[in-house]
Amino acid sequence: MLVDKRIYLASQSPRRRELLKQIDVAFDVLPLRTMSGRADVVEIPRPGETPSDFAQRMASEKAACGWRAVDLRRLLRFPVLGADTVVDVDGAILGKPAGRTEAETMLSRLSGRQHQVHTAVAIQYESRLELRLSSSRVRFAELDAAAIARYLETGEYLGKAGAYGIQGRAGAFVEHIDGSYSGIMGLPLHDTAVLLRAFGLAV
């Protein structure tokens, strides 16, 4: 039985922090990349791995890695939440762009068509790990070169799967969504709440 109703967030994403605050979840950020004694989660798809399977594996590995960090550093034992978001265009994964040129290529590819956004959420506490997947469809309007260039000038594409964040300026590119808005942002709140309740955390 959990005495303290807190979790660790194994993510540095400001969007995930905002979303957890929105549903009044108490959390501490677990900065995995700065922790010693841990193996980095290698964010590279395996041969033949689908985008949704990749997102689920990454979320599970991040939660498990966070739990190992809790053990190694002898931190207070709260559940660890890991999440991963991927943009899926016809079965191809669009991750975070390495720079402006790659971001421009991604946005051009998304222009005027539909893609999917898969966000997986995993929570680990002791040896128990639970996982949920949210998949949404997003349709972009036609984007001309000038619109893409203006967006790239903002730098908003940095650190975002598919080179855009729906909660920012790129929201104007979106004609239609079918699914979870918060899932497209990076943390599907309904699925997250279901998982938290499964671990005895009221949401």
C-alpha cells in the first residue's frame, strides 16, 4: 500500500509536467540522463518494430530504468512513470529532428496528409509494471515553404517528435484530430489516470 501519494516522472518534458499538474498529480522529476550507474535507454527502433510497439517498449524501458535508479540511489520508493511519443507516417517513425534541415523534411512530409501519433505510458512500482497505449490520427493542412520556414524560425520544433507540438504554433497546421489531444501533446491523461488508479493513486 502506498503511503505517500507521489510519483517520479522519468522525463524532462515540460509538457508532461504541465499535464500531470493539470490533473493534480504530485510528482518529482527523475533526471535519468544525469544519474550515474545507469544504462541509457537506446532510442533506436529494432528491425521490423512497428511505431506503436517502439513507443511501448521505450515507455516501459524508461519506467524500468527509472525504477533501477530509485533502487541504486536509495530514493524514497514511489512509482515511476515513463512515457514515449512517436509520429507514424505510413509505418515510418518520425522522431525528434536532429536539426532544422531534418525538421523541414519532416514537416514537408506531414503537409496535407494524415499521420498517427502514438504515446505509450508505463508505470513501475517494485516488480510490477503496467502499460497503456494511446494512438491518435492527425491531419495537417497543406503547408507551403513560407509557412514551414516561419515555423522553423521559432525553434519550436526542437525536441519534438515529428518536428511539431500541437499545443504551440503548429496547432494552426492541424485540420482535424481523432483521438487524445493530451496524448498528441505527450501524455494521454485518461490512460495515465487509469494507470495511476491501478497503483492506488487517486486521480
